[in-house]
Amino acid sequence: MTRGICKLVLFFILGFCHESYGDPARVLVLYPKTDEPLHSLFKGTIKGIDSTINPVEVSEIPNDNSDFLEELNRRKPDKIIALGKRIADTLEQTPYKDRTLAGWMFLNSKERHGISLALDSAFFSQQLSQIAPFINKVYVAQEATHQSIARPAINPSSKPTLIFREGQDMTETIRLLGTLVETEAIPGEAFMIPANLPANILFEIAKIAWNRKIILLSTNLAHLENGALMVFYPDEFALGQQLGELIKQNQFRHENLKLAKTGLNLKVAQHLGITIKPTQLDKFSVKVP
């Protein structure tokens, strides 16, 4: 009898140990073969993932991915992180779809799992209030299907106030933005312009904003040298950490980007009469003189 009880206890102990200390899930990170600067951005994201979950397997996928599914079947990953639209779209057509998180792309559908490049509105407001407390209101002009800032279901009461103006396509969005900047804007108010705004329209909007002393913000780093006072662009390492946390928690869901790097155009700031304290300047990753 005693021997039987001992065997039963041993069975449960071994079972518990196997569950708790068994082999970790096989996590595979896939990213496309590409040129700089994208290659370094992907590598930075992978470092962020690796800092959160370990070990991870990493595979660079060439443009000719004819053996893609065969490679996946050989590796047999439990969870996949797909960096870039091409890799993520390919995985949507495979049996691995439900165990995949996407990164480095805009996820327009809540049904797609991963971290969208659209900034989380609450985290954006918090970050903006820390580096630019003089901004009380931000008009966010964007396409409904290509959001720079993810529109919340309920507008938060925190400052700065975010007011969304969304067009169904780029033509309608440009019309909305033009009306806001030309006629409705008050000097000192801020406007988040679309990241994918055509260059010729950006030139005209920036010229009007300069003359009327309107603050332009963007999530496109290139806009920092084309009229924007500040830009908020993806922190590749933090993006990797955010993806890694979802994997670690075994959560396959849709989230928006929660941390961005920031850039500042000092010439635009001077023109607008904005003085940034030296302690605040250190918070900007990029500063254009």
C-alpha cells in the first residue's frame, strides 16, 4: 500500500516537473532580406525580442521564398514573429496563421495579430505631454484605413486633447487637412499630418503652417526636414520587446505601438518661438539644427 502511494506521488511530481521545466516553446522570428536602413531596423527589433524571450530562432527570408512553407514544416515552430508585410502576408495563407504575430507593418484589421505601427493614442498623449507640455490640443488628420495614431473607442479626458479628422481616402484626407490648416487652425495648435502625405502636398501644407505659425507633427522621420516640428517614429528595440511580451504571455492579439523615438527640428522651433529646455532636449533621439 505504502509503495503504491509513493509511486502515485512520484508520478505527480514528475508530471509537475515536466509541465514546469519542459522544453520551452520554439519561437521563430522571420524577417525579409533587404538593404539598409531596413536591415538594421529589423536587427534592432530582433535584439528587443531576444531581450524578452530566450532562446529564439531567427531566419532571413530571401525574395524568392518558394521553399518558405517547406522551411516552416522542417523547423516546426510553436510561435512565429513575422517582421514586414511580405512575410506576414505570406504566413496568412499557411496553417501557421493562428500562431503568428506581425510587426513592422500597419495592421488595419483588428483580426490580424501583432503590433501595428499606428501609435497607441494614450501612450502618444503621455509621451507628448512629457516633451511638449505647451501643446494642449492636437488635430490628427489621417486616412481611416492608414492611421498614424490609433483612434480610441472613447476619447480620453487627459491632455493634450486629440481631435481626429479622418478621410476615407487620401484625396478626402488632404481636403480635410487643407481646410484645418488654412482656415480653422489657431497659431500654437498642433496638427498630426499623415505619414504617407504626398511630397507636393506636404510642401504646400508646410508653407502654410510656417506662415501661420502652426505646429506640424508627424510619424514619418523624413518629415522632420520638411516642415514638421516633431516626429514620432518606431523605436525598433522597444517594438521587439512589445512583441516578445505578447509571445511570453502566449497572447495572440492586436496591439498598437506603445513607445516611439522622437525627433525635433530646432529651426522650426525657433521660428515658432518655442524654447525647449536643455533637460527636455535630451529626450529627443534626433535633432535637426
